[in-house]
Amino acid sequence: MYLRHLQLGDFRNWDRVDLALGPGPVVLVGRNGEGKTNVVEAVGYLATLGSHRVSTDVPLVRTGAEQAVVRAAVRREDRELLVEIEINPGRANRVRLNRSPLPRPRELLGIVRTVLFAPEDLALVRGDPTERRRFLDELLVSRTPRMAGVRADYDRVLKQRNALLKTARMARGKAMETLDVWDGHLTDLGGRLLAARLRLVADLAPHLAAAYASVAGEDAAPAALGYASTVAAAGDGAPLGAGAELPGDQALIEAMRTRVAERRSDELDRGVTLVGPHRDDLVIHLGSGPAKGFASHGESWSLALGLKLATFALLRADGEDPILVLDDVFATLDAGRRAALAAVARSAEQTLITAAVLEDVPEELRGVLVEVGDGRAVVVREGGDDG
């Protein structure tokens, strides 16, 4: 998979971007603040319908404009697809595939697949569980787009149930009956989402072990993944691996139903839902213990990089290379990590790289160059030292 052409209109600082691209490495070079990251952020939006930097669409629209447009011609094997998104803060976004409108934006998910590695990814190891849940769910939807509907419905039910819990403590009769109905929706959707996450962690774990060993060295303590859940049957955060015996959807739905019933009194007291995937965590293990709070700065960087390399390997194993996006990371990596990342980047069907100076990018990745500055992004087709 690769982008053959990318257009942006009124996205972030850009009035207009029009880039003819191609397979292989593409390097966007320019001073900090010129908009390199904004370009790759738009590519990520095509894949996830969200930004890795902000939680709302408002900052994505250029000041003074009403909407932003992201448009790309995507090559997938022998097919070319035209993907278009209109970002309308405060109103419904619009999406088109091959110029035909899609009823819901989430129907676009899975058409473009990206793996982004950026300095902010250190939060996957050192940050709070929200970052890791988001990482899991975005990867889950990328592999299985129908899970976007399950995730959206779960979030909607969770919001409604929390609102009811805030008022139900003093209520009687009908309000409690309504809470029973929302419990059923919550546990059905939550059990399905939890089962999918557990399968994903088990699939991803061996790829992380291999990727971390390649980054940190074969003599380093091994890396592993586990999952800590508020539903006891889902596991206690112990490492999972390929072939692990995992509970199925129905078993997890029943387990969550039991746990929700056990915690109802606490939930009524606190006015918030205490059981479900929204309170779970991906546990990253290093050696015999969890990495968070114990891994050194260097180990944390290696784990963050290993997670993204593992993600790339998993999506590749599904049958198609995702687009690899490396946002201003080579300048922060030591020689060993640079070499491990460069090896994967060189093998990807398309890699988009941003850098303040070209010398930060390994020479073998200096393919097509895009010079970014003064409100313009210009493709320089000659690679290497010609750029």
C-alpha cells in the first residue's frame, strides 16, 4: 500500500498541499514549525479519522476556514482508490470513496493503514492507560474495521449509563429498570470488545518480543505483553502469547455481567461505571516485571519503538504493508535503534519521514525528497545527495 498522490486544503497551517508521491522512502525536510508533521498528521487522519496530537477536529482546520479537506490516491496492489475527507468541526464530517459518498465516516476505516512512530509514543510505555487503550483500539479497527461500530456503540452506551448512574441513586422503580437495560447493552458490547482486544494482544505479543530483541539486542531482558482487566475472567495482566487459551465472547459477556452486578452499589455511590474495557490496561512487561515505573529511559524508548515495529509486522503478516510514518524520530535515536528502524523502513512499500535536516535521516532512506518551507511543499524527485 502507498499514497500515489496527496492533497490538503485548509488543513492546519496549509492553504494547499499537492504532492505526487510514490513507493519507497519519502523524506519531508524543513525547519521546525513549517508544517512537516501537519502533512503526516493528515495521512494518519485518513487511516484513523482522528489526530495523534489533538482530541478534537477544531485545530485541524486552518484559521479563518470553515472546513479542511484531505484527499489521497491510494494504491493497493493492482487497485487505485480515491479517498476524500471533509473535516467540519461542529458538524458531521463527510467522506467519499472513488467520489461516491459513504453513509458514515467510519466506513472508510481500513482503506488506508498506517503505522506512526513519533516522540510522543514514549507515552505508550510511561503514560497513563488511556494512551495504551487508544493504541490497542486503533490497531484493532485497522485490522477489523467492523469493530469500529462496536467501539462506538460501547462508548455511546457508557456515556448514557454514566448519566443514569448520576441520577439513579435516589431514584426508585423505573430508573432502576432502565439501568438494567443499559447493563445488558454495556456487557454485550463490552464483552465483545474485550475478547477482540485479548486476541489482538496475543497476536501482537510475539512480534513485540522479536522487535524488542532486534532493537535492544539479544542479550536484553525479553519484552512481553499482558492485559489487565476489570473483568476477572479476562486475566490479571500476565503475559499473553500466540496460542494462549483465551475466553470467548460469550464467556466474557457473562463474566462482565456478573462483575457489573457485584459493583452496582459502588457505581451508584460514585455515579460512574467501574467495570469494562474503558478501565482496562495493556501491560508491557520487561523481564520479570512491568515496564512502567521500572524501565530506564533507554529501555522505554526501545519498548515504544518495538511496539510500533511489532504493529507494522503484524499488519504486514495480515497480507499488506501499511504505510510507515516516522515523524522526527531519527534525531532522537542512538545508532542501534536507528539501524533497526531503518531496516524496517527500507523494506516497507512506502515510508514517510519528517526531519529538520536531511543529515538526520539514514542515507539509504533518502529517496524522494519534499522540501517544506515558506508555505510550500515541493517534491524533489532526485534522492541522495542531489536533494
